[in-house]
Amino acid sequence: MDEPQTMKLREKEKMLAGELYRSTDPELQTEMAKAQQHLRRLNAIPNEAAEQRFEVLQGMLGRIGTGSQIKSPFSCDYGVHIRIGKNGFINYGCVFLDCNLIIIGDDAQIGPGVHIYTALHPVDPEIRSIVAMTRTICGPRTFLDRSQAKLRFRSGAPHLVECRALARDQPRWACRQLST
């Protein structure tokens, strides 16, 4: 009787599936190096050169909508896992560690110094060298600034964090953790 064949997932597939993965994998390191080249180009272009910056962002990000802009300095891990809708605004000094999807809706605004991390680090020393991650979604018309961007995650299984705009009589942002 033939034994069922199991396919071994590549580290990138594990990362995007929300499983533990090794960030030192050569494929991931190559993709990260490519993103770092794009970032050096982007951060060297003056912020007022919007068309030139948008062109670099189109080559680096998974998607960027018309009218969206990111102010330098900006940092990310891969770039290709970041999706930004139209008319989005990412202010100075933001860091997006996109080991999984970061989705920012149309007309969203992210203030200076906001850090969005999709990676989770296990506390168990036996598995600490392996990393888990979560997806982050900032919905349409979200406003998120540094003082509000303190998202907490449970260790263990991957989670989804969703940020969305609220009604006028409520704070202008909300982030909630959803299990996947």
C-alpha cells in the first residue's frame, strides 16, 4: 500500500499561512534584500517628488492606490505583502514589518512613527528562533497615530488585527483582534 505523500511547505509558505517559520531561510533573505534596495531608492527621493516616489512604491509594494503616499523615512521587511488603497497617507518614520499581509483601506491615514508588526515571537526558548505572524488590516478612513498603535497579540496561533474608522462620537480609530 502506498503511503500518502506529504508536501513540505517552504518557509515563505509557512510565514504567509501564519505558521512558525525560519526567517533566515535563503529565499526570504533574498526577498528582504530586494526590498531593502527599493527602500534605499525610495528614502533617497525627496518627499516632494511624489510621482518618482509613487513609481518606486509601485515596484516595491503589493499594491498602492492612486493618490496614496508614504513619507520618508519608511521601513518594511518585504514590501510585497503591503496593500494600500487609494488616497492613503503614511506619515514620516513608519515601520511596517510585513511578514504577513498588511492591508490599509482607501482614505486611511497613519500618523508619524507608527509601527505595524505582523511577526509574533514565541516566548518558549526552545522555539524562539522560529517566528509566527499575524495579518493586519486598517480599514477605509482609518486614522491611526503612534499613541494609538499599541496592538497586543496572544502568543500561539496566528491572529488577525483589524483597524477601522468609527462613528463621530467615538474615538477616530479602533483596532480589534480577531482569531482566524
